[in-house]
Amino acid sequence: MTDRGPSNTVLRFAIAGLLLHGAVAGAEPYGFDLREKFVRDVEPEARPPGLDLKPRIDSALYFVGNINLAENSADEIDTAGIEAAPGIYASYKSNRADAILDYTFIGRAFEAEDYDSVSHLLNAHGSYMLARDLFFIDAQAGYSDSIIDAAQGTNYGGVGLFNRGNMEETGRASVTPRLTKQLGGFRFDARYTYGRVWYFESDDVANPDAIFVGFHEDSEDQDAYVSLGTADPDNAATFKAYYQWQESQYDLSRPYRYERAGADTSLRLTRTLRFVADGGVETDLTQSTSEGGLDADFWHAGFRWQPDSRTEVDARYGHRFFGDSYSFEARRETRLLTLKASYTEDPEVETRRVGIEFDPGDFPLPPSPDYAFLSSSPYVRKDANVTAIVEGTRTEIRLDVYDHKQEYIQNVLPDEETKGVLLSVARDIGRDLYGEISGRYEDILRGQTTLLPSGPASFHGYDRDVTLRLTWEAYRNFRASAEAGFLARSGEREYDGEWAALRFRYTF
């Protein structure tokens, strides 16, 4: 970002959404800047028409303690290093097209040469209107690091410094033609998505004695959706009928197929209260995850309360192929506070979440989705999130509380769960200075993808990390930061580490 000081304009400049290891989906995926986390309104980025190019160069000096995340202090490796990270941000906007691309090449050299590394970060997404207000084509692509085995550590601080042998590069790309048409008081929507996910395994492995390492399979993912319903959501009664089809193909594993057909309706009871319901038929994945079909009933019923444009609550209870089903979503906005809470239950496959279900306009939620168990194994995700963002004149505070469960449909696999709290604070100190602090605590129950012959299939650990940063925006196109961080894990593995960095960015 080129604006000076963490003004409200800067805070809303980023497109809300996270990449594979916590990067912002719009500008500057290699940003080391917490301010994007305080975006309160999901709005398009205000960019001038035409082509806009912004090359940049980042550099850093590092000191890293226990870069190898050793449990025994005698085995810890402390090292210093340097980093060079040239990158470019490009955008194009016209009456028909809107696209963003950001790429960073990251090269690091350390005194301990075994930890030298080269990596890439790419994020690109765009939309083109082929026929006005009728036919569009959306596309997206990304490239970043993924964690192989969460039992060996995660991407602490989002900096990719620790235990590089436990990371692999991941690429994704998808294209979505979509059709939308207003038909009197009705609206017709149709879309089809084709995507690919590629895992490029590291030359090193987290544990060379493992039975298998990083069992992540490349995928070919497809999704089709068609619906017809009332166009005005404020009608006294609304109705929408829809059909969805999903398929994922893998190199070794059986394919994943899921279908759903149903209807969603609402009836206004009072000015602020609606009865809402949905139901239909879907694939019973407990019987087969590869055949598809519409062989299980589902239904939900509940209420939606919306007293004003800044407040909404939607709560439903029902039944699906996996048993009782619940959903909840609430949002409240005031001048200083945004509060959002949600709970969802849906079938999922990791490669689909990574590849084609990424939404660059979604409200950014933790934790950083940079690891999972087996990428081709279907599960039922049960995600609970509470986020509060407080925005003052000079201080922004964000608190996230979350509980994410992955209940694998194939019972031979251990279920996974991540519970955590994340606190982020940014403070405008004055004279082009701003400070940031971020603290995280997570209770992690995960499957081990580097499975030892005598080891358990899952692990339980507790992660903590804290990052402090002070940034000086000396000029419109130059800034310098001093950063320090600490991490620790307890439970079945125990280690800690720390890092300090001086960072510099020049934007041309």
C-alpha cells in the first residue's frame, strides 16, 4: 500500500479474503501488514480504469531461533539470514473486465545453508462480461506454500520460516462461465466451474522414516449449479428451486461425486421476521462417496430476523444424511463495531475447498487454511466462527474465536478439530508510524500425514504465537518495519522458537 498512515481509506482498500496461508486475496499477498484484517465492508476495490502496474521490491534481515523446530534444545539450530522478494501488482478495469494479479518471488539465504529456500506467491482473479448483465466468465489462479503435516508444525506467523521441509508448494486454477437473467419477477442463474489443484512436494520430507508423507493428490474438480426463483428478496413470500452437481477426480483415490436438488423458501410474518425453510434430496455419502445420486432427504426450518439493514440473524434446524443439522448466521454493524457469528455444516473435500470454493470477496475468517489430512477424503465440515472488529480513530481491534471440525465420512480416518482464539491490534502512533500486535492460541487435533509404523494416526497439540511489528512509512513508496515473534507448542510434541526481522519495501 502506498498511502501514508493506517487511515480508514487504507483499511478498506484491500479485497477481503484469505489465501492458503493467510494472505489477503487482493493486493500484496506478501504484505506483512495486519491492517487488511480490519476490513469491515466487503466492497470492490476503488481502482482507476485501464491498466495499473506497481512493481515492488521487499528485503529483510532475519534472526531465527530453532528454525528446525527441534524438541531437544541441544538439536536447535539458530541462524541469521537475508531475504529478497521482488514482486508486482497489476490490475485492469474496464466496462467489461475487472482483474487483479499479484506475484512475489521469495529468495532466502541463511548461515545454515540447509535452510536456504526459494518460493513463490501468486494470486490472480478476474471477471469478463461477454453479454451485458447476462453472461460472464470468472477465473482465478493461485500459488503458495501448504503444510504437509500439522503434527510437525504449522506456518507460524505466516512467514514460512520454520521447518521448510514440512512445506510443499500448491497451485490452483479455475474458470467459471455463468449466466444470470431477470425474467419478470423471477431470476434464473446457471454456472459451471472447472478447476485444478496441484501439489508440488518438497525435495525434503518432514520425517524420512514415515510410511507415507504428505498424501496430497492432484485433483480435477467440477461444479455445476442452476436455479430459478423470485428476484426480489423483500417479497412477502420468496421461493427458489435449484440443482447442484459436484465431481472431483484424483490420480489414485476414488472419485468424489455429490448431488443436491431442492427448494428454498421464506414467508414474511412481521415487518422484521420471516419464516425460512429449505428441503429436497441429496447424495447419501455414507453409502457411497463416488456414485452420486439423489437418495437421501434433507430439510431445514427456522427464522430470519432483520430489524434494519445493519442487523440480521438466520437460524435453522433440520436433518441431512449425516444426522441432525444446524445452521446459524448473525451480523450486527454499528459505527464502531462489526460483529459476525456463524455455524455451518456441509460435506467437503480438501481440494475443492482449496481450489474452486475460494471466494475473493468473502469475509476473512481464521484459521489459516494451510493444512489438512488426506486431500481426497470427503468429510463433513462443522465450522463455528465469531468475529468482532472494533474501529476507533487511531486503533483497530479484531477478535476471532473459532471451532472447526472435520468429521471424515470414512470412519477409518481420525476426525480433526481446530479450536482457537486470535487477537489482532493495529495502532496509529503518529508521524507515519503504526504498531501491530497479533496473538494466537490453538487447540489442534489432526491426522498425521507423516505416519510412523509405531505412531498414532492423529496427534493433539496446543500452539501459541505472538507477533509484534512497528512500521515507519517514510515516504509514499517506501516503508520499513521492525518485527519480533515467538512461538511455542505443547502436548504430544513440545518446542518453541523465535524470530526477529527488519523489513523494507520500495514500490516503484
